[in-house]
Amino acid sequence: MSKIVVRPILDLIKSVHEFGKGNLQHRIEDTSYKELNELVVAFNKMAESLQDVYSSLEQKVEDRTAELKDAYKQLKDAQSMMV
């Protein structure tokens, strides 16, 4: 009995550590225990949200970097016209 309950908890702990290492794609498989499965579902939803936020942030950084490169090029072009 204890192995049946302990195994999903150990899997959950391993998954939390894996996610903590930066593996934002990691998800936990459902379990047949209602209470534990509620925790699994909550973890997976949190992981999905964090992955979405991270992806959105990466896109914003890429967009802003492109804007800054363009502004820098325009500045260099204007500077070369002055010289």
C-alpha cells in the first residue's frame, strides 16, 4: 500500500526538480489517486503558464533587440552623413 502512494509522490518530487532545472516542457503524468492527481493537474497548469510567459518574454526581447539594431543603424547612417 505505501509503495502505491509513495511512488506518485516520488515522481512528483522528481518532476519538480526537473522543472526547477529549467526543463519547462516537463509535465507530470496523471495518477489514479484523486488528491494526488489534483496536485499533478495544478503543477502541469503552472508549468504551462510559466512556459507561455517565458516564451512571450523571449519574443519581446527579440523584438526589442531588432528595434534597437534598427535605431543604431539609423544613427550610424545619420552620423556618416554628417562627416
